[in-house]
Amino acid sequence: MHLRPRSRGASRTAPAGTFAVLLVAVLFFGPLFFAGARADAPSYNSTAYNSGAIRVLFPSDVPSVELVQDANPSVDSVLGLAHVLELAPLNGTHPIVELAANPESTSAFNVTQSGGVGRFDLGLNGTLGVRYAGLPLWAGSNLESIAANPSKGHAELSVSYGLLPPTAGQQGIALNWSIVNWPWQSSSDLLGIEMQFSFPNGTGFSSCPGSVTPVSCSGATLAPGGIVWSSSTTGSVGATGPGGSQVTLSWNSAARASNRSVGVTAGTFYANSSVDRVTLASSGKGSSSVNGSARFLLTLPAPLLPRTVSGSAPVYLGAIVAASVLAGAGLLLARRRDRRIARTL
């Protein structure tokens, strides 16, 4: 039987075509691979959690938590517990702060921590000095100025942070607090916390009474200096940041006072271009303990395949060099193979 030899042109064309395809693949996907390569397995240490896309930085001595995007550090938002407040019954946008305590002025908090696969919890507890205030909330008065005011007594504050279940491009924490043995001025007052929600690179804040997703609220953008109060309803405050990222602080309509359910009165104040203040208070009726909760969440936009590949010059240079080496080696092997075939014919 006589076998017809394959043409030399065909033997050269097939390897050359194969390596041309490889060259295109490396040039297209190489920059994406090198630019996007990172550890995506969750990691823990004593004060931080990293999901591979979002870092959660937990407090060590003061009650605050920070959410940061790994790939873009300009997406960085902090939620801090600024004050514990006793408010006179709501009457207008600036209720009177009867008593107040500043967690940052207390002695160091005791820290408890538990961690493991899929969970991370951290708690702070300490004793607060409670002082008379008598100031309208968010009316230009600085509550730090009450440090010299007479003391009303002491109370215990416990704050816990727990990771929310992560989803693609989303990570956050559940925040819980407990105020125990507060020296009430009046049992008809409200007791709760004031939080400072900062997002320096955000585009402003929106308030959404009745919703835990600010993006679904239309026409709820806060003007600088704007104040919104709502009572006994779920709600949220959100801000949009670089690249379409979004940070949200949300809460439920109820809290607990001495093991009974009580409504939450929520107020938000757009203090300046990067800071919103949120107060969540409840009618404790002189209860020995008042507990509340909130959620702090960072959401990243879904990644899209770019129409054109973009990347840094070093990434492209590395991809081109790698592709050139592969193509050169492939052509050399193809020529050697052709010469061997020619000698056998």
C-alpha cells in the first residue's frame, strides 16, 4: 500500500495556526489574569477579615468598623459609635439630649473574640460615664463639650460585631448593642445610640425610611444639612462610591427593652460631604437594659467583560514577552518536524 505524503505546506500551516491562536489568547486573557490574580480565600487575623474582595477591619479599643475594597482602596467606609443618648420625646427635628455618654472617653473596652470557618465575632464591653447635656441634637452643639458637666452616674455598654453571610461582591457585619443600668432622667425619654457613618469618596447620602436598600428609593437624596426622622419602621441610609460601589447602614423597626419589643425612632443628619449621623433610639420606659441592632454592608458592582482590554504597561509587556517566547518556540518545533518529515520521504 502506498501512503500519500502530506504536503509540507499543510504541515507548516497547522502548527503556525495553532500558535497564532495561542498568541491571541495570551494577549487577550494574559492582562486579565495578571491584573486580577489575588488570593480569594477568606483570611482572618485578630482584628480583620478578608473575603478576597472586601476587607472588614474590626475595632481594637473603640467601637468602629471599616469596610474596604481590596482592589480599590478609595472604596473605604467607616461606621463608628459616637454617643449613647437619652432624648426627650421627639418634638421637631432637634430633640433635646437630656443625658449623654461618649464611648471614646471611657476606659479601654474589654474585648472578646470568636472565629472559625465561615464566622467571625468580636465584642466590646465597658463602663460609660453619663453626664447631663441639655443640648438640642444636631443644632450646632458639640456633645463632646459636656465632658465638664456634672455626672449623672454610669452605665454599661456592650457592642458586638458579627460577619454577615458573604455573597458575590458583597460583605458586611451585623452590629448589636446593649445599654445596661442607664441612670434615666425620665422614663418617658428615648434611649439609644448615635452612629457616625463616613464615606469620604462617596457622592452623598440617601435616606430610605421603610426600606433596607437605598438604591430602590427614588427622590430620597439628602441635601447637606438635611434631617429625616421616622418612627417604628425599617430604614436605611446609603451612599454610592467609586465604580458604582455602595455602602448601606440599615435597621429594623423594633428593638428590645428588658426583653420586650419596643419601636425604634430613627433619625439621620447629613452632617457634611462625607459624614452622615444616624440615631436609633427606643422608648425604654426606664428599663434596666435596652438592646438594638443594625447592619453595615458594602456592595461592589458585578464585574463586566471589557469591550477592549485595558491594563498597566508592565502587565501588557509581560504578556507580550510570554506570547513571543511561546510563538517562537512553536515555530522552531514546527520547522524541525517538517525537516524530519522531508528526510523520511
